[in-house]
Amino acid sequence: MEYKALKWDIIGNPLKPEDKTIGIITMNRPENLNAVDVRMRVELDILCDEIRHNSHIRVVILTGEGRGFSAGGDLKSEAGPVGAGDEDFDLGNFGPYKELAGYFFNDLRHEVLQRAFRKLEDLPPVVIAAINGPAVGIGLEMCTLCDIRYASERAKLGEVAVPAGFLPESGGARNLPKLVGVGRAMEMILTGRIIEGSEAEKIGLVDRVVPHENLMEETLKLAGEIASNPYLSVRHAKALVKYYWNQNRTEEGWSRELEGIKEITRTKDCQEGIRAFLSKREPEFRGPYYDQDPFKS
């Protein structure tokens, strides 16, 4: 597959330039602040398979093109299938099944996202997030799936799914509390509060904050140090750490995330959240009743 929404480069270890052992995944939709659309999800799913079978890749760096890491899910492409677009979404010639097809394709996009993110979290090489700007929603969840997080001083991080009418669907509800504690994770998830890189470092959400212009240099330096260590020692060390880290990762948990987001994206509150975000206005959530409010005569 030709990668368009992602860029994939394999480069030499800065400490051993002849060793092409470091891979760089760059989310490549800078005009949309690298929002994760359907194509990016599919490309990431395929690329993770490619990396998993490239045994010479020892470290992977994940970053974003342009002025930020990722603005999260692409609500512009999300709007149509869930009925939140300005116009009737053209799904093709589905006849009487057109409305049902919208639900089907909406479910599919979330299933692909979860599959791709599970593969990202399970990659054998060490994965370092180089957070070069805003990382919110799904963008933040991608960071929590990585093994190490370096952030630019321009980084802004937040879990904005709930205020936008969604929920953390890709490991955020599992990983964020382990990084920052249950109380802070609840606060971030339930309010959508955005924090600066310096605060993220203080509470343990990122491991190091560096000057913006030095982010890739410092990340590559770390990647080079890791890639220079014995291959099997690094692989087994990561695998053991992740084994203990993932003790609360279950199939039931993944299923609850997926079922939760499928239910939510069928609601009018979700439609309102998308419309409000795209219109740059405050949402007016009225769920779960809307036109069937039992408290109004």
C-alpha cells in the first residue's frame, strides 16, 4: 500500500550510521493538524504489520508533520456517517439500506482504529512518541500507547473525547490512570482540560520536555542509545515491562471500549458534539431524551 496519510522512513542509528535500525512514523495530514481519518487508521494498521515483520527495526519514533502531533479523530469525516453533517452523506447506492450502511461504516471505522492501536501498543521494537505540539483525544491516547514520551515545550495534551460527545476508546481509560493517577485521569477525561508540556512532565504524562527545535535531535539520541544495546536484551526487557504494565488489559476491556463508542455514536449528543466542534461553538447537550423528555409535559 502507498502511504499517504503517514510517512514511513528507516534511518541509520546516529551512534552507528551504518545500522539502519530506527523507523520514523510521521502522521502526514498537517493541514488538519494530523487528525486521524479513516485512511490514516488503515495505513497504521498495515504499517504496524510491516514493522512487526521487519526484525532489523529496533526503535520506532512516532511524531506529527507540521505544527502538531495529532488533533485526535477527524470529526469532519466522522460527521457524515453518524448524521451530524450539514448535508445528507453519500454512501453510494445502498437503496433502502442507506441509513443502516451509515451505522455499519461508522462501526467499522472504530473497529479499525482499535485494531491499529492495539498493534501499535504491541509492536516488538521500542516506540517513542515525539510530541511536537497539540496531542489531544485519540492523539493523546496514541501517546499513552507508546513506551516513552518526549515532548516539545510547545506540546499541549488533553483527553477531549467526553466533552466532544465521545469517550476514550483506544486504551486511554486504561493507560492514563497508570501514568498520572486515577484522580488526575478522571479530571482530564471528564473535563477535557488541556495541559501544557511542563505540567504533563510534572505529573508523569510525558517523560521529558525539551526545547521545540531540539525535540527530534533528543529523541533520536535516545533512540540511538536504545538501538545500540543488545537486540534480545532490549526486546525481552520491553516485553517484560509491557507484560506487567498490561496486567489489566483484557479482551473484555477492549470490548467494553468498542461497544461503548458504538452506542455513543448513535446518539444525538454525539451529533451535537461534532456539530458544535465544527462550528466552533459551545455544545448544548440534552441527552438522553431530546424530543422525548419525560420531565416536560
